[in-house]
Amino acid sequence: MSSGVDELIAVLRTGAQALRSVTSSTADELRALAAIRDAAEAAMSDRLADLEKTQEHVAEDAPSVRTWARRELRQSGTVTGQMLRAAHTMRELPQVGESARAGRISLEHVQLFTFALAHVDNDAVRRIETELVTVAERHVPHRVKELVDRLRAVLHTEELDRAWIAGQDKAHLSVNALPDGWHVTGFLPTEVGAKLKAVLASVAVPREAGDRRSASERRIDGLDNLLTRVLADGLPTDGTVRPQVHVVVDAGTLQRALAPTTDSAFEPAEPATLVGFGPIGPNLLAHLTCGADLTPILVDRIAPHAEVLDVGRTHRDATARQRHALWIRQRGACATEHCAHPIDHAHHDRRWSDGGPTDLRNLIGLCAACHRHEHRREHQREREPLARAG
């Protein structure tokens, strides 16, 4: 029997039970359908690889598997190529194949493992296959991509600076007027793009729970408001109004980038990370330290410096250092589960009015909408005992 048949049949049976059950919710049905879709795509990938190996498509007057799939499956050659590569990946990485055939990860997840095999050391990928599959089964593909990119950066640090230099050569920006608006095209260097993304992420946060604008619409509205304020106050000519950009770097990597020939007690652990962009090479790190837009935070120094970050009951508002530490600890994202909006408020987990200190361990970073929601919940909890007493 061909690979994956038993797994596919098991997923189909489980899905059919969920779809037929009168107790299943719409959410249960969607989860079952997603598992069926993922398992079916894995099975199709295996079958297409078998078809290519046996050359059965020739008997049906198709010169290639892609041609046969385009005609018989109404599927583009691009998708067929992705499935053929996915089949190879599932056989190279057994745990990936097992999870995909059981409908626990999607074809998009498998494609990231294909990328890892092609662009990262194969032995390194196999060593952490279990951990990567665990992440893939619990998170969207983008999270797996982040880990693969991190592994690639650690193993191939020299490629980071080559990419930075290549990006500088491609830099351009055009804003052209059209009858219905403006058309923006271009390519931004690493550090310029990081600044723009930081600004747009900040001005595009939903301001209330009922905000129905798309992310793109919020970015446009936020940029409009920002430009309006800039023009109203006058264009900055002295360079004092600049976006905040964070670079996370360990002491050894920073020292190696700034003074590579100097002895140091610290050893480089991994490449520096430009928040909002990803790993960067030593040359770009050294370049960024020359400007005033950099906020260097030594990752393995945050904990020992906790006494600097904690201010107890002296101040109610978080200090600038604490806000930086919150940003790094939460990777710039709101602490509410499944909320990816940037941090806008430093919120006391135990309220300051109830004796909660303004210490890092008692602070969480929340976006504007989640911060208001949290305070509404606290207010509701205070009113409930009064309602019961009445």
C-alpha cells in the first residue's frame, strides 16, 4: 500500500465523525476540515512523486507530471512543483512526513522544511527536526520560518552582511501621481525599512474593539495622521524626530563587531537582531552603532541589572529602561494571547493602587485596545460583588 494511506483514512474517518456529530460546533467542523485538507495535500504530494517515478503520466499522453496535473487536476505547475518538493522533504525528514500525513501540519509548513534543507546545513536541520515539528504543529508557518531563518543566520553569518550590501545597491523609492492617487514603488535598505515598519506599526494600532478597518487601511490612516501632524508642526530639519529602532545583541557579538582584534571575556553567541527585521551581520551592526537611532540592550545583562529596571513604589509610570526591557522581553508584541499589535502601554499586573510595584516582574506590555479591555475587565470585576450584594 502506498505511503500515507492509513494515516489519510484515519483523518477522513475522524473528520467524518466530527461533521456528522450533532454535538460538533462550527469550530470543531473547521478544525476537522483543516486536518482533512492538510492530510489530503500530503497524500497528493506522495502520489505525484510516485507518478513521476513510475512515469505513468506518459501512458496518458502527458510529457511531464506538471502537464498531467494541469490537465487532470486543474492545478498549476507551480503548485505541482511545490508538492513534488514536499514529497521529497517528507521522505528526507520522517517526522515532518508523519505529521503532514496525519493532517497536523500544512503544505505551507512542509515548504519551509524544504527551504531549510536547501539553504541550511542538512545535519543541523535533522538534529532539531523534533523541535521544529513541535513548533509547526502549534503555530502558523511564519513562526517556523523565524526559527529556520535564525538557524541559517547562526550557521551562515557571513551571508547576512552580503545581503545587507546587496540591499544597499538595490535601494530606490518612487512616488508617482496617478489619476486615482499615488503609486509607491521601491526597495528600502535594511535599516531604513526597519524604521518605516516601526513607525507604521505604531500609528496603525486599532484604537477600539470595534475597529473594522483592515491592517492596510489602518496603516494608510495612521500615515495620513502622522504626515498631517508633521506638516502642521513644520518639517523637522535638525534630525531630532526619529523612529525608535532596537538592536538586540549579546556582549561578545557586539565586541567582535566593534573591535574584532581586541581580547574580550565574552564569546559571540549568535548574530545581532534588528527588531522588526531579523538577524544582521557584524558590519551592519557596527554601522548602526555610529548613529543615534540605536538603543543597544545587552540581552544577557538585563537580569543582572534588574535593580536598575525596578523602581518599586517610587514611581507609578514605567521608566524608559523598563519600557525598552518590556519591548525586548515580548519581542515588541502585546502580551495578550494571539494579539500581534505593538506595545503601547506598560500595564501593572497587580494594580499600582492596590500596592503593586512598578517593577519589571509586575509589568506587562499591552497594545492600546487590549489595555482598555483589561481595565474594563478590572472595573467589571469590582462591580460584580456590588451587583450580587444588591
